Amino acid sequence: MRTHKRSAERVRNQKGTKDIYAMRKRKKRKKVLYQSIWLLLLSMTVLILYQRRDSWIPKLETMGIRHHTNRLGTGSENDGAFQIYLYGDADYQAAEASGRLMVLSDSYLFVYDTDGTQLAARQHAYGSAMLRTAGEYALVYEYGGTSFRLDTAAKNRYEKKTEDTIIFGRVSADGQVALVTSASNCACRLLVFNVKGQKYYERDCVERIVDVSFHAQGGGCYAISTDASEGSLHSVLYSYSFSQKENLWTSDPLDMLAISVYNTEDGSVFVLGDTQCCWFSAEGALTGSFVYPDSLSRSDFSSGTAALVFSNPEKRSETLAVFSGSQAEPVYRTYDRSIQDIGIRQDTGDVIVLFRNQTEILNRGGTLLGTAPVTESCDSFLRAGGYLFLLGYDRIGRMEEPGF
């Protein structure tokens, strides 16, 4: 009997030990299950936050920076109802991209809606940042550095570095980026990237390229170079194809210092120089030229229309010349007051002339369509979303774009 009791107790003890082991295993499995669920939830949260980073990262980035928008309402004129202040960023740059306002400061790229709402604030560390826009794309590059990036209003598309220092950059409406960099074995180097940031064209240039404009139909670009020969400056226009190394065509030397080159929808080319401007066909034939009567002070070109302002200090006058195509004679308007800035409506070709306290609207034929008062102090303007954004020293105002 004593042996039987001992055996029964031993069995009960072994059974209790197994129950404890089983209970511990169940607790361990539950703990592992709970940890797995929490890790899964955490991973999903991180994934969602990453996917929506463009909506919350700008808010974190802008905490503590001295930059804000003050909107007191809306109005038909810039009567203090709209202001974007840029404290400490007097050297800001502004441009339009797909109806949005892109503002580049020394440390941030800000994106604004036309009502002044800040949509994004993306930090950069470029020493001498430059801004160029086309279509929905904004190119920011470091002049004299090696960094560049491509942005839209929605997000940063990519950021990359070059081997050599960047001289200047241009962007097309479909997101292609052209960079001209320094080079050790030639005058400069042309690099072209697609919208994903992949380099697909590189060209070593023996000529010094001063500006680039993409072909209207894509697949290539126009480049203008400037060089000195026998004590005088001259410029040469080139047409490049991104699928071959040979030039499509090369113009004869032009007796001027080239400033900019523009394309048109029909494939023709407009070259702006310091003493004259020229028009070329898509095949490289010179179709027209105009020698300036006075010193060039301002210019704009869009959709085949060119607007140039000439200053005459002796007469204390400024003359606006409007060209609607290479074959058309320019239309002149002379003013006895200073022109702050000019711009061209892409859809109509109308010219907007900004004075210190007034704007004028002219059609391509030079007919005055109307005027509108300007109450905000500014040096220049840009068009976006049916408004004129007035660019002052440390603030941006807004007025409705006059429509007549």
C-alpha cells in the first residue's frame, strides 16, 4: 500500500509538471503571436506613413523656420489681401509649374497653391541653388557644385550628383533635364537625363555652350555657343540629336553675344543676343534678324511672340518692341517711365507690361487692351493660375490677371 501511494503521487507530480510545461508553451505562443501582430501593425503604419510622406514631412520641416504665409482674405486687386512673406530670404527665386508657385530660398523649395496655401517645403543644402521650371517640373541645381534634383508640386522625383561642377541646367515640359558641366578634356560637357534620373546622353563639347533649349518634339536640343575671334565676340547655333553624335546642323557665326535660345511649336528657333536677335527655321536656315536701336534691358519670348525693351538714358525713355514671328515688322511703344517687367500670355500672345503702379495689356499688334492698378511694391511678376504674382524684396503679392 505504501508503494502504491508513492507511485500515485509520482504520477500526479509528473502530470502537474507536464501541465506547467504546456501552460508555459501556450503563454510563449501567445506572447510570440502578440509580438507578431504588433510588428505587423507597426510595419503597416510605417508603410502608410512612408507612402504619405509628402503630406506630413513638409510640416515637420517647416517647424521653427522663419517663413510663413499671411492671408487676410481675397480681393480682385492686391490690396493687402494676399501676402507671402520671406523673412531673411531676400534672394529668393520664384517660378510657375503647372499652375503652382515654386519658391526657392537658400535652404528650402516651397510649393504654394495660387491662394497662398503652402503645399510643401522641401529642404536642400545647395550652396548656390538655381531654379528652372517647365510644365509641371522644377529643376533645382547647385551652380558651381555637383548636386541637382527634379521636383513636381506633389513630390521630389529624384536627386543626383554629377562628376564635374554644374555650369547651368534646363528642364523640358516632359521632365527631361539637360546639364552643362565643366570638363577637364574639353570646353564643357552636356548631360541629358530622363524623368527617372537616368542619364541617356552625354556630349563633350569643344565650344562653350551658354544656353540650351529642347526640341519642341523631343529627341534633341538646340545649343548656342559664344567665343571670341579676332577681338570680337560671335555666337553659333547648333542642333543636336540625342540618338547620334554628329550635329544635325550648325549655323554660320552670328555677330553678337548670345544670351538665350528658345524653340517654338513649329520647330523654329529664336536666339536672343546682346545687340541683335535672330530667327532660324527647323532646318537651320536664318529667316530673320533685328539689330537693336538701343541697349536691351528686358525681354520675354513665348509661342512665337518676342517682346523686347530698349533703354535710352539720354532721352530718358524706354521702348517696347513686339515681334509676332520672324517675318513680321516689330510694333513699337515708347514710354517716359521705367518698365519694371514684361511677360507674354502663352495662349494669346498678349504682352503684359508692369510699371511701378500700373499694368498695361497689349495685343500682338501693339493695341492697348486695358490697364489695371498695382498697389504692391514689386520688381517683377510671374503668371500662374489666372493671377499675377508680384515679386517684391521679401514678399510676394498677388493680383488678378487683367482680362480685357
